[in-house]
Amino acid sequence: MSITANITRLYHQFASPPYFYRISGLWLPYIMGLFLILFLAGLYGGLILAPMDYEQGEAYRIIYVHVPAAWMSLFIYMVMAITGAIGLIWRIKLAEIVSISSAPIGASFTFLALVTGSIWGKPMWNTWWVWDARLTSELLLLFLYLGVMALYNAIEDKRTAARAVAILALVGVVNIPIIHYSVEWWNTLHQGPTITKFDKPSIHISMLIPLLLMAVAFKLFYIGSLFMRVRTELLAREQKSKWVTQLLEGQK
Amino acid sequence: MFNAWLQIFKRDLLIAFRRRSEIIHPLIFFVMVISLFPLAIGDDKVLLQKIAPAIIWVTALLATMLSLDNLFRSDFEDGSLEQMTLLKSPLSLLVTAKITAHWFITGLPLILITPLLAVLLYVPAETMSILLLTLLLGTPTLSLIGAVGIALTVGLRQGGVILSLLILPLYIPVLIFATLALQNTAQGFSAEAQLAMMLAILVLSITLSPFAIAAALKVSLN
């Protein structure tokens, strides 16, 4: 069998709710376990092993939460939009559920990035909040998430709601670069990105490794909590279907 | 195809002229909110002159959003929207007729009344033409983006509040470029770059938003 056929088969298998429920249940402990290991290693590396910053002192260490959270905020919006589009085009129920279950997690990460940024800003810029470009676009991203969640909750029929939300998320994706650059030109005070310069990162390797560990840990946490949300949502939506009743009878 | 477009355009204009309150109410809102600011701030000429672009633009944004409420609602309720989806012409094209008509009814009067209000806020004559130009480039974009939000919420009972949550973040680039253009003009710089960006955003929303609107309407009609 060719590789593409294999991938297609795997894709269809994953889209089937009972299969996904079973497999995600098997994977979940490993994902969360790996998350815990990487999270603790990243924290240890970041808070204890990494050297002090010569300009910002100890206060810079909040970077190990702030930056991964900020990365996640945009990443999850992308996941939400892409899975939303998949649900919209192929009417795959699981993709719809993944899309909408991502929204609250993404909003939480965005909120976390804003709060840690604000705490970091106090010693560095001597103020809790500045109308700086990156802070502002992060705030606007939070508004976009809240809009998505509000629309989903307002529509009674959840399949219709998922489709409406997918359209909104796609419109948001088109707008995010425009919003980002408009805000960028409007005002900027934030320090330049630390990691994106791949040829010569402006961060020392002993600081970089814990940061990357934390980034992977955050991704794993997202996948783990996404799985939990999706599993609950699947059970709630499919409560009348055969596989759920069988599952519940098996547990008695 | 163009015939259907023209029919819908004419029909919407006719309905609006039969029910003139639809044209007048957003305008009254616009005038009243703008005159609230000098009352709240005090008759401070320097300060008012400085924040006049912000006042006019934020108010225009809110007035546009409020006026959009009627864009699809009556057609949705009496079923003519469903008939429209059955026509041979694509829905994405037909909605542009409705939005164009709606802009003529609400956007254009708003621009026409702005010079009067700008005088109340001591906007100097040099910035006036740029102010009108930003409104001319910006309000159609607001209508197009807002129509996506309206199309998503038309079937909902508490649509109004949710609508503002959905579309206000999307309005921000237009607001930023318009007010930046006006600030630059007030300081004696050229505003060409911002106006070009506004035009680019307008072209982009004319190109893309009709598809989003049509898809959203089909979801709402379900």
C-alpha cells in the first residue's frame, strides 16, 4: 500500500469518534507525564541553572513562562482556524470539536502571556501596562478569542455554532497580520524578538535550552488538555450513540 | 447576473427611502455622541482639536456598527434572504448589492454631515479634506467587515452585543490608519502612506469579505 493511502486511512480512522476516544485515552497519561518531566526540567534549568542576565538581573526569568505562553497564543489560534476550516469543508465532527475546544485553552494562554508580560513590565519599564505594539496585539488576540467563544455559546445548535465559529476564525486569521502590522507601526517599545534570529540568536545557549524545554512542555500541556476537553465533548455530544452506551455499560 | 444585482440595489434603496428613519437615526446618534465630548471635556480648543480625529472616528465606527443591524434582519425574517440563495447568481455577489445600497444610505450621509461636526470640534480647514478622505476610504471597509459579523449573528436573539465583540477587534486597523493619517496631517507631514494602506485594506475586503458573508449567511439560514 502506498504511503498516501496509509495516511488517508489513518486520517479517517482518527476522525472517527470512538477510535479517537480510545486512542487519546491511551496516550493521555504519557503526554501529561512527558509534560511534567519537561516542565520541571525547564523550570529547574530556567530558574536555577541559567545565569543571571547582566542587564535585567533575576527579573528576566519570567521569560520562561511569558515567551512560551505568547507563542502558544498564536499557535492555538492557527490550530483553531485550520481545524475549523477542515470541519467546514469536510464536515468532520471531530475537527469541529478540536477547533472549538482549542478556544478556551488559547484564550487562557493569551491571558497568561498578558499577565506575565505585565508583571515583567513593572521592573523593566516601571509600569504595569504600556500601549506597546506587541502588548496591544496580544490584547487584541484575546478579544478575538473572546469573540469566538461568545459566538459559540450564543448559538444553540452546536454543529451550526461550530461552522459559524470556523468562518469567524478564518476571517480572524486573514486579519491577524493586518492587525499586527497596523499596531506595530502605531507604536513600539517592546524589546526585539529573542529567538527568531536563527543565524545568531541574541540569547545564550544556557538560557535557550530551558526556554525551548518550556516551549515543548507548553505544547504537550496544550495537547493533553485539548484531549481531555475533546473527550468530554465527544461523550456529551454522542451520548445517545451506540459506542458511548457500550462504553458506559462496560464500566459498570 | 448584473441585472439581479441592480434589482436588489434599487429595492434596498427604495425600502430605505420609504422608511427614512433608518437613514436618520444613525445620523442623529453620530451627531449626539460627538456633541457629548465637548460637554464632557469642556470648551478647550487645543485639546478638542487634538482629539477631534479620534472622537469622529470612534463615533463613526460605532454609528456604522449600529446601523448595520438592519442590513440582513428584515430579509432574514420575511424569508427573502432564503429566496436570494436560490437565485442563479452567486450569493456572494448579491450581498455586495445590499452592502453598497446600505453604504449609500448610512455611510454617505455620515460623510456629508462630518464637515459640520468637525467645525464643532475646531478641526482646521487643512485637515478637513483628509478627514473626509479617510472616511470615504474607511466606512465602506467598516460596512464590509461588519456585514460578516451581521451575517453570523442575524439568527440570534441577543445578536447586538455579540456583534460588537466579533467585529470591533477587526475594525482596529482601519481606526489606526485613519487616525494616524490625521495626526500626520495635523503635524504637517504627508498622510499618503496611511491613505494607501486604507485603500489596500478596502480592496482586500471588497475581494474577500463577500465570500465570508455568503458562507456565514448560509450557516445562519441553515
